[in-house]
Amino acid sequence: MRRWFRWAAVTAAAALLATGCGSGSSDDGEPAAQRLDWGRCKATGDSPAPGDDWQCATLKVPLDWSKPDGETIGLALIRAKARGDDRLGSLLFNFGGPGGSGVSMMPSYAATVSHLRERYDLVSWDPRGVGASGGVRCRGDEETEAAEAAVDATPDTPAEEKAYLADAADFGKGCAKAAGKLLEHVSTTDTARDLDLMRQVLGDDKLHYFGISYGTELGGVYAHLFPKNVGRVVLDAVVDPSADTVGHAENQARGFQRALNNYLASTGQDPERGTRKTADLLRRIDARPLPTSSPGRRLTQTLALTGLVLPLYSKDSWPALTSALDAAEQGDGSELLALADGYTERDPSGRYGTTTHSQRVISCLDDRQRPTVEETKKLLPRFEKISPVFGAFLGWDMAGWCHDWPVAGRHDTPEVSAPGAAPILVIGNTGDPATPYEGARRMADELGEDVGVLLTWKGEGHGAYGSGSDCVDTTVDAYLLHGTVPPEGKVCS
């Protein structure tokens, strides 16, 4: 059970750099008056520390923003200072999720944006409830593996349905125990307020920001709360701010089916016929999970779907999908299992990452709408019509994701209107599976007239910048480096 909002590619999901922050301290006093103590980043686990270009620190933020002078928590930050003399300030990156670690991802993404470092300090952070900022682990590795093997995320019988919901409730209890009082203070609004404090402590008059996937929702919420503080802001792979829980699930069913169709067409297959073939394979796996080369593990339908999803994030990974599907057709689930492990950040020793744990804690605090099983069953035919492959999985996900969650959700949809803000560049990719293109248009519209500026790329994969389009890259660079706002509706093909 997972929401597919997060920014990912096969290499990023399979081998995220795991860097650590030093225990940089801050001066006591008012939160905005603190001074960051930048120092060398520490190694974490089996991963070495990043190079000498990188520095780490800890920012103190209020646990509860309604009590700004109360208890504080620490947020892990990482930066590489600008190389050039004509520095504009800090450029903050959020790579999505919710739940993605910016401290881990920033060094590996730096090559993509290395030229931006001429005028910006490249900065990212682990948001509250993520990674080194109080990251939440809702269950252990052995329990996670057992649930993957035993729980069917598209239950077909009353017994499977009961097990599915019991597992969801158990996961929520684990999150509540692990997060404690932080559980009620990890919303996107909380993080947007952290972001403005970060801007102040970094010494910037305006926020310069690059948000990817869920990072676009965070950027929109920030712009709504602090329109006068908006500097140069890029939103890429845009989450639809007008969609509620059901709308997001429908969007993603539509987006992943569209990406699957494009993949099938690229291999010379008829998309409709190829979809039927894939759905039939998944039904067979549901009835009889496939053996794999991983000792004691079989490929279940849920793991097969997860493995199918990951390579749709990037066109470069389509050959891996072809190979995995061919092997599964021959009765070997090893390659699809390896792709699924890449998504869940499972390493060969059986340790799992916690991105999806943090993701669930944050999104369940954000989302008020929680469809019941009965409501979900009524919607399933609509979902299956949208996508015979992904529809049932994403439909059932609505019922299980926040089932019996310990705290109430905050809103049905986020507020992103930002009258008076500087122009914000909104990038939509027509082939994006996880955040379909239509959401970019809606984000631009909801930000407001003369604020949201839509840039369209006719491409494939999750996100546009750094994905091979010189048109997209030069347009974004001109905006960030020189303040050149492109014409509304510009199209890159």
C-alpha cells in the first residue's frame, strides 16, 4: 500500500545516497535569529559521507507552529556553497514523496544542476518526520517482509479483505508509537512554515525553490502562506492541487495506464492488447505467486505491480521492464521482484528504507477524505475501467492507506492560491505517470493569474528538467539564473 507521488528513477530508488548531517548546533533565542553551525557531513550506515563540497547543519524549528516559543525539533540540512562571485542566494530543493530525504538526494542530484551552483548555494533538507529529522519507522524489516508476502493489496475474498485492513490498522499503530507527539505536526503546512524559517536563517529575502513531485504541492502551499516571500520558484512533475484522495487515485490510475500504453506502443505492441496481456499475467501471479532467485521469497501480485510501476518513472528504464515482463511470462519473478525492491528501498540484506513510512505519516495528516471499504467497492468498476492494470490497486489503496489512522486529516485539497506572488514556473510533462500533465495546468490556474506560468514538455517519465530536453533545461536555467520568465503556455517537444 503506497501513494505513488514520489520522485524516482530506477537508480535513485535502488541506491539512494545515504549521507548524514553533523550535529551542527544553533544559537539559543528566537528561531529566526539562530545561527547555523555548518560542518562536515557524517557517513550514515554503509554509505560514505559526501565530498568536501558538502556541509551539514541542524535547524531548530517549533514542534507546534501554534506555539512558536515552545518545544523545538531539529531539521537536518545540507548545502554546497555557490562557486561564482555573482551569488543570488540559496536554492532549496524538495525531491518529493512526501518522505524523500533531501540530505540523501541532494549530492546525487547536484550534477544535474551543477551550473546553477554558479549563482546559488544548493540546499536541501530532511523535512520533519523524514530521515535525520525525526524520521519515522512504523515497523521493522522482518514484519515488512512478512506483510509483503502475506497481504494482498487487491483483496478478492472476505479473508483477504480482513487481513488487508488489519495490516493497515497495525501499520498506523506502529507509526503512532514511533512518531509520538510528532504525528500531529508533520503536515505540509508545518513544513511550509519550516521552509520560511529556513529562508530567514539562511539570510535570503526571498525563497528560491525547486520542488519536484510532492515538492510542487509544498511549493504551492508555501506560496499561498507567504506570497510576498516568493522569489524564483520552479515546480516540476506537478501534483494536482484540485484533487482530493479519490481524485489523486484516479489521476494516477490514468497516468500510469497512459505511461504503460506509451511503453507498449514503443515496443511495437498494440496498447489495448498489451494491457490485457499484462493484466492476465497479474491475475495468474495472484493465483500462483512466482518463484524467484531470492531465497524464501516469491513474487506476489502486489510486488509485481510495484515492480511494474518503477520503470515507468523513466523511459530509460523501459528495457528493464521488457526483460522483467518476459522473464515473468516464463515463470521467473526475479527481475520484477528486484524492481519492486528498488521502489521499497530493500537492500540485499533485507533492510528496507523508510520513505513510504514517512510518506504515509505526512499524507494521512494532510488528507481528510478517507473512503470506506463500502465506498471503495462502489468506485472499483470506475477505476478498473480507467486502468485494467493499476485501477484496482489504486482503488483499494484509498481504503487501506489511512485506515483507522490515529489522527484526523487536515483538508480535502491544499490551498495554493498566491495573489501578489512573483511568477512561478510550472512544468508539466505530457507522459508523466505519477503526476499526470493535467495537474500542471490546474496548479498554474490555482496559483492565480500572472503567478502560475505553464511550461509543457511533450516527453515521458516523471519530471521534465534534466530529462533530456534542451528546451526545458535552457528555459528553466534562464528563469533561475537571470529571472527570464517564459511566455505562458510555452511548449517544448
